Amino acid sequence: MTSHDDNKVASPVGSKVHPDKALWVIWGVMVLMTVIALPFIVRQSAVIQAFADMCMTALSAGR
């Protein structure tokens, strides 16, 4: 009888890629774009008002 461990191929530890790496990269790019765009968004008072309205709608819906 052979063990299942004998059939496994040894792989180097450094070659393992986290399965969610692409999601983390996408998330990081989105955060970076948000931080870069923030000074331009703050100057637009209509955008800030719309965001505040959305937040208040979400808060009042939870009650």
C-alpha cells in the first residue's frame, strides 16, 4: 500500500499565491483612487450633500 503523501509533489513555500490576492489588489487600487480624488470631491458641495443624504437615509432606515 502507498500513502497519499507519497504521491504529492513537493512545492517551494515561496510559490504559494493567496487565492484572494486579486481582490486585495483591486481593493487597494480603489482606496488609492479614492484618496487621490478626495481633494477634488471635497470642493464639490453637491457631491458632499448627496453623500450626507445617503448616510442619513441609511441611518434612518435602520430604526
